[in-house]
Amino acid sequence: MFDDPAAWTVSGDVFLPSMVWWNQPANWTGCITTLTTARQCSLGSVTTIAASGPTQALMFARSGNNAYDITVSVPLTLSLAGGSPGQAQFLTLVVRQAPNTGYRVTLPANVKWTGAASPTVDTEHDKPTVITFLTVDGGASYLGWKN
């Protein structure tokens, strides 16, 4: 997406690739600079966690979207926080069970789920669960659905 140094137009703003933040730090993959702002952008950073404690906080990126890939080896409770005002942001969660386990995972309580009920996280080793969270109001509210 950022390979071509030519500008393009989206909704009246001109976007240019910015080499200033390109791969700085390593989990950032690029930056968009508009005519009025320059901000760091996270375009797909993944945090991999081997969860060995009872709780794990999931945080939306400061800008853009991110993902967590969690391998569960104990019962786990997840919490959700963060989000930047003025951005529609996604957080993708992949939950895997460690071999020879089948622990319960409690999803964040502050999420409004499609279908009204919190989905079930699979407890079989070879069946990862993928869930997406969305905030459109800087973290004032969260929406979630199982993929």
C-alpha cells in the first residue's frame, strides 16, 4: 500500500507515505500523513502471549488496528481497554489452547456482543477461536463478535 510514493485522495484529504516512521519501531509498518496532521499508525501489529496467569489485559493500539494471539495454559479472564477518539479501530483476538489443556476463557465484561450473548471460546487444542472487537468512540464502548 505504501510502496508507491505518489499521493492519492480519500474523502478530500491527500495522503502521502511517510518514511519518517517507516518500520520505527519494528512493530509499526507505516504511517499516513494528511495535509493537517502527522501521526504514527499501527497497521497490523500482533502481540503473541503464552498466558500463564489468571488475567490478561487487551489494549487497542494508540492508532490503527492490532491483534493478540494468546495460547492458554490456565483458566484466563480477559479485559479490554483503550481506543483513540476520532478513529474506528479493530482489535482481533486469537485464542488457542495449549496441548493437553482445555481451560475456560472469560471474555471482557464491557463488550456489547452481536447476538446479545458472549460467545464461547473453544477448549479444544486444534480449534482456535477468533474474535473481533470494534470501538468507534475512542473506547467509550466496545462491540464484539466471534468470526
